[in-house]
Amino acid sequence: MAELHCHTTASDGVVSPEELVEIAEHMGLDVLAVTDHDTMEGALRARDHSLATGARVEVIVGMEVTTRRQDHIVGLFLERAPRIFRSVPDTVDEIHAQGGLAVAAHPFLGLPSSISPDRLRDALRKCQFDGIEAENPYMRKGSRDRLTAFLRDHSEGVGAQVGASDAHFGDLAKAVTLFEGRGATDLRRALEKRTTIPAVGRVSHPKPSLRAHLQNQYRSLLRLPVMRAGTVWRQWREA
Ligand SMILES: [Zn+2]
Ligand SMILES: [Zn+2]
């Protein structure tokens, strides 16, 4: 069982990468993809922690990449941080070029960070996704209907269907990805064969405190923009 989307204090999450690994280990997850906004720092720390402590849970280094139009794309199995604020096809191509897999995050929610059916349809003319978050805690009837309709016509280009929590408070496994086997290699194979199964996790987490919510908001609204500005500056200098 895998959790494929979560955040740490490296972006706008409120638990450290190390704590997140401990939570995943305690919950008995097989695979944990750490996918902070626009940085791989948390994922690398999480992977180091799981290796150093001999944890059973295997950490995949990922990143939730912000594109030019603010759509969110999750890159998995990454070697280096993809550039941010680029088009969806360019982002997907950059993830693929380093051997990573690209997943459309929390699609069709009608929010700025959530890709719309039109934009995904446009992108699929130029690139292929490896997966789509078909189960996540934000899904409502409207977004589910849009997803069902979309998958009817475009199941080829979007790849495997996965479940993911987009956890910011250590509240892992609200939505999970089931796959045959156990570790990250088996998961990758299942994604490529499109045999993964999205599922809703029956877990109960303590309600995040007001303090945790404020930390999340502070990081999301104040710290992330500053971090992204630095990233864009470095990208510009390296271009
Ligand atoms: Zn997102
Ligand atoms: Zn996220």
C-alpha cells in the first residue's frame, strides 16, 4: 500500500520529513512518496531517515511541481528538481527525461491549483501522463463526475489511476494506492502496467490544531512564494 502525495516542513506541511517517515512506518505503509511543493529537500531528508533507521517503509523522492498556469503535477522517482512555472507538457517531459513518472495531482476540482479537463486535454496532445489522482480527500460529486467523463475518452493518455492524500498534517493514507507486490520497484511496475487501484483509507487522525493550520497557512502564503522566487531566480541564471 502506497501513499503518493504528502508534504513536510520543507514546503507547507507541518510535520518534519523524519516525523512523516515515522508516521508512515507506524501505519504500516509499504511506500511513501514525499512530494513537497517545488522542492525535493524534504523528500531527500525523508529518504535518508528511512535508510538510516532501517525503516520498512520505502521512500520515493518526489516533488509537486507548480506549472506556469498554477496546475500541480506530481513527479515521482526524481533525481533532481524539475523547473517550476513551465508549461504542463514541458514539465512532464522534464520529469520523463530524468526517468521519473508524472501524475496529475487532485484533478478537476475547479480550484486554481487543480488542472481542468480542458487544460489536461490540451496537454495530452503533447505529452503522456503516467498517472492521475483518481482518489483524493478533496473529491466531491462534481469533480468525480468530471473525472469519470474524462477517463471515458482519455484513459490512455492519463496512465494509471492512483489514490493519494495530499497530506499536510501527517494525516497519511486518507487515500492510498494499492498495487501488487511491496516496494517502490513493484509500485513503479504497477504504475507502468496501469494495474494500480486507488482506494479510500479507513484511518482516523487527530484533527489538526489551530496552531497547525496557522503554520500551514503561514508556510503556504508567505514562505512558499519567497522560496519559489529564489528558485525562479536560480532557474533564470542557469538558463
Ligand atoms: Zn497541490
Ligand atoms: Zn500537495
